[in-house]
Amino acid sequence: MIPRTLFTRDHESYRDSFCRFLAKEVAPFHAQWEEQGHVDREVWRKAGANGFLCMSMPESYGGSEADKLYSIIQTEELARGGFSGIGFGLHNEVVAPYILRYGTDAQKTQYLPRMASGEMMGAIAMTEPSAGSDLQGIKTTALKQSDGTYLLNGSKTFITNGRLSDVVIVVAKTNPALGGKGTSLLMLETGTAGYEKGKPLKKLGLRAQDTCELFFNNVRLPADAVLGGEAHENKGFVCLMQQLPWERLLIAIGAVAASEAALDWTIAYVQERKVFGQALSSFQNTRYKLAELQTEVQVARVFVDKCAELLLEDKLDTQTASMAKYWTTDLQGKVMDECLQLHGGNGFMWEYPIVRAYADARVQRIYGGTNEIMKEVISRGMGLK
């Protein structure tokens, strides 16, 4: 295998520490969380107390000013363990950075320290029943009133961390006549009158992940609710586009780590499983199939690590991130399917991790922008229209 060069000793020490946290605070409970449809809130507070939330935020806001490699390590280890209910990545590397990058000083002070401690859980509400990858098509509105407040109406769906969240960044049209150019990001807290959370959605996979619908019925938001203040009104779509490369790379990172884990489980299984009196691994078909998958996953690993290097240098462009997202998640689906097949009948039994990984993998090709949209982004980068 090609050695990885991304991480220092400090990074690997952090990985060991995070893995110990997962073994103690997550692994024993994840099956229970899958049954109830969300993780226990306490795990967030424990993560905050151990410094595992908002690591890349400045120390003045409760973070550690860590580089993004620490978040990459978290994403990898959560994927390897099959701990798909833990929404740390969205909280740490999507919601918090939006607030840090675009928020006013007051917004940063109000939310980031409590997000770093685990007191507040963050979510972002983009997707609607009729608008998924096409964010310009959202219908939720936040119309400015004569007193300077905003009246928020509409609904969102498939919102990760939605039901347990304390603060949500809502994507809404503040000037519908401008289309996508009239989009703003608004801060909304739990308990605001007219704001309602739906029941946890029952999903094919990610069963322990808190995912729900959100409803806004004449929700009145203060004048300073726009993320970044008045200067950022109607500039929300630009903000969303600027953050997409990192968000899509995070999906690719998880896809590769999950594929590596599936291969490890399957290699161990075929060496133990006996068929016609001999180990399943002794059959040429088994060995060749696993050799093919191992090669493809190694190719994906090198590509994604290179993308991470580019990200750290602030050189990762949208087209390359889209390539990483689409190709690795397509590969993840293939790896899970082939590895499940090698498990035979046991590959249909929920207690085997390959089954849960198979179910969890399917959405990877959908969220963060469908893989069809990724190909559209790539083709436009090639000058094709």
C-alpha cells in the first residue's frame, strides 16, 4: 500500500484519542440509537468536554485553532466504525465555519462557544420537498417587514441534526424577485414561535442519524437574524457556493474510509468462512474480486489525500471536489455491493456491519449534490455547455 503522508505524530495521537472516545461513548450505544432514530444528546456534551467539537474554530470561541486534518481524522474514524448517527462533521465543518466566516461578531460570540462545548447543536436547512440539488429553486421566504424584522414561511426536509438542533442556518429567499440572487442565510433558534420540527424520518440507512422536516409558519425573526448582518442580505447563494468544495470533499473522505473498512471486514470473513470444506478466500473468484476492489480503493485513497492537500493550500476547486465526491461514492456503492455478495446469506443479516454499511452508502450519491449534478459541474469546468 502507498504510505500516507498527510498526518503528523500529533494528528495520529489525536486519532488514537478520538478512537478511544468512540469505543467508550459511541460503539456500545449505536445499535440502540439506530432503534430510536437519533443519538443521545449526552454524547455531544461529552464530545465537547473532550475537545472534539469545533476544533478548527479560534480559541477565543472555544475551539483549538486546529487544521482541517483533525476533522478529516474524525470523518475517517466515524466512517470506519460505521457510526453514521454522529453528525459531528456537519456541526464542526459546515455550520460552525459558516458562522465564523460570514457571521457578525455578535453572532460568533452568541453561538460558537456553545457549539464548541456541546451545549448547542447546529444544523443547516437547505433542502426542500421540491428543491434538492437545485438550491436556486427554494420556495421558503423570509420577507422583511416595515419594522425591520423578517417573516419566515416555508418548510425544509432531510435536515441532518434537525430534531435535536438548537440553532439552524435557514436558506430562504429574502427577495424572491431576484431568484437565486435574492437568497439569504438566517439564524433560527429552537423555541422561536411558529417554528416546528417534524418527527424523525425513517430512512433506508443512517438510521441513528437525526434527520427530520422543519416547518416555518409566520416565524418572526429579528432584524439581526441574517447571517453576517444587513451587508449579507441577498448574498446567501454566493456563501453556499464558496463552501461546497470542502463539504463535498468530506463526503469523499467518508466514502473512502467506509470502503476500506468494508474490505477489512470482508477479508477477515472470507478467511474464516468455509465453503465446500475450504476457506472462501481460497477460491480464485474471491481473491481476484478483492484484489480488484483493493486496487480501486487505493486509487481513491491517493486521489482524496491529494485533494486534502490542495484544500489545506486553499487550492481545491469546485470541479476537482465534484470529481472526488462522485467517483468515490460511486466506488463506495460498488465496494459495498461486492463485499456484501461475498458474505452470502449473512450479507442480508442486519447484525453484520457490511449490511449497515451497504444501507448507509446509498445516500452518498444523493446528498451534497447528486452525482449527476457533480458530472454537470465537471463538464461545465471543461467548457462544455
